[in-house]
Amino acid sequence: LIHHTRDTRQVLGHLLRTAKPGASVSVTHYGPIRFVRPFYDAARMLTTRMPLGLLYALSHLAVPLAHVPLLRHLCFPSNGPDRPPRRRVLDTFDWYHPRHHRYATQEELEAWMREAGVAHPQGGLKVGIAARGLKA
């Protein structure tokens, strides 16, 4: 959830300071979204001010929209028919509810981890922008 904080880099540093030397750490983060990011950012200006019940009800639109190739990405970037319906609803709600929503590149995430004392952070996890390593 660090991508829903005001300063992802600072929060990651605080969290990793609590890890013991030699601890295995894994971090995931929202990656850069180029084409539809302006839509998401504009929509979030409205959805972050909505009553939670209304936003949750609207998030149920993610279930049928998952079957419409271009519209499925309006709910959540990886919203597809292969995801369980409940997961589509919750992912969409999570995408539009938080006031802070940060994006990072793989290189940024690994640099932040090195700054926080993780030796040789490496990507390659099966979830978008992510890295793991050992706390030095």
C-alpha cells in the first residue's frame, strides 16, 4: 500500500529501517501508466470525494466491463475476465478510493530500496513493478 501514501520513497525507507539485517524483503508498486493515466487522475479527483458506499456500488461495474476489451481498463488497468468478479470490484474500488496514488518505474523502486539498505534489489517478480532483496 506504499503507493497510496504521500511520499512513497520516504515510507519505504521507514518500513525498511525496521527490517532486521539479513531479512528478505519484497516490495510491489504501481508502475507507470502512459496512455490512460490522465483519465485515471481526472476520475480520481471525483471518486476520492464520493461517499464510500457510492464508490463501492459503482465499482461493481467492473464485473460486466471486464468483458469489453477497451472499456475494461477504465475500471482497473489489469481488469480482465480471468479475474474473479469480487476481485474486479475490490481492485476497482482500491484503484479509485485512495487520495494518494503514486507511480514508479522499476529503476526508481530498486534505487529507493538500495537507499534504505537493501543489498542488490532485483526485479523479475511476476507482478509488474516489484523487487526483492536482503536487508544489509
